Amino acid sequence: MTAVLREETRQRDAIVRIGKSLFDRGLTFGSTGNISVRLGDGTILATPTNASLGDLDPARLSHLDAECGHLSGDQPTKEAFLHHCVYCARSAAGAVVHLHSTHSVAVSILAEIDPEDVLPPLTAYYVMRVGKLPLVPYFAPGDRALAEAVLARIGKAHAVLLANHGPVVAGKTLADAQYATEELEETAKLFLMLQGRRLRPLTAEQADALRPKD
């Protein structure tokens, strides 16, 4: 087996393993959410359309070219264009996780959040793993105008929150994207739990010292 095939096999197995972990812990449900990995040759592995992240088959993952054209496997998620625009904007990104996780979506619906940075720096690990979190305005699922809106935001932050929809998170590796997505969801949960209480987030200086530099 060549090195290229070994990498592809390893990444297929990783997508299935992480998808099941996210599903089993209630971070995604039904057929919502999608995952992609950019391989060393520039092609992309992505979860198929109408597939549960809890029951993926590594052999049936969608294999796409660098422009998101379908090469093999099942038809890709209809939100594959979201992953493509992240890879276009962030050359170092090796993976993207997009979920409809409950607490993150709940925060995206609040009227009073800051669209430039949705969540305050409540914990050090949130700042280290996520950094800034811009809000992308609402577009209907599958609307290609969403790609332009994401492109306008994702170049300056490796995670964005889609209004009334959910987070899109890039990472250098699939594990990086997974951990950042999970940290975002836990921080959204904390933020909602603390509504109506006085907050003592990290100071601007404390947060700036921790933010990812990419």
C-alpha cells in the first residue's frame, strides 16, 4: 500500500471514529452535521449527504477533488461548499467540523450577542482552542450565498458561528477541529447557564496572551 493510500485509509477511519464519538455524546443528532479532511494531495474526504455521524461507513465517504467535484463514494453533504470555502480561505486547515450542536445553536439565536465575537473569553481553554468567534448572518441551508459570507469571516478566525444554524470550525488536524468544536459547545453551555448573572471573563490582556496566532 502506498503512503497516499495509507493516509487516506487512516483519515477515513478517523472521520468514522470521531463522527461516532460526537454522535454518541449528543453533540450531533439525526443526519445533522458534517466532517471533512483535506488529504496531502489536496483532495477532500467528506461525510455523505443524509448520513448520520453515528453510523458512517469508511468505504462510502465522499471523495472530492480540490474544487469539491465528486470523485467517488456516496454523494457529499449539501454543505460541502462550506468546507471548500474554509479550505480556500485557510491554507493551513487540514480538517473542518460543522455541527448543529444544541448550545452553540441556542447562542446563535440570541439577539444581543456581539456579531464580531459571539462568546466572551470565559475560560483559558476556550480562548486557546477557539479564539474569536464571528457570527455569520442567516442563510437558508444549501444557499451558496452562505459561502461568500463565511469567506468574509473565516480568514481572520478559524471558527465561525452560523446564525440559527451552528458552528463551522477548522483545524490543522481533525483532532484539532474536534477539540475546538467541543470547547466551543461547552463554552456556549456555560454562557447560557450564566445568563442573568454578572460575569468575570478573562481580561483583554489575559485573552490576547492566549489567542491562537493563526
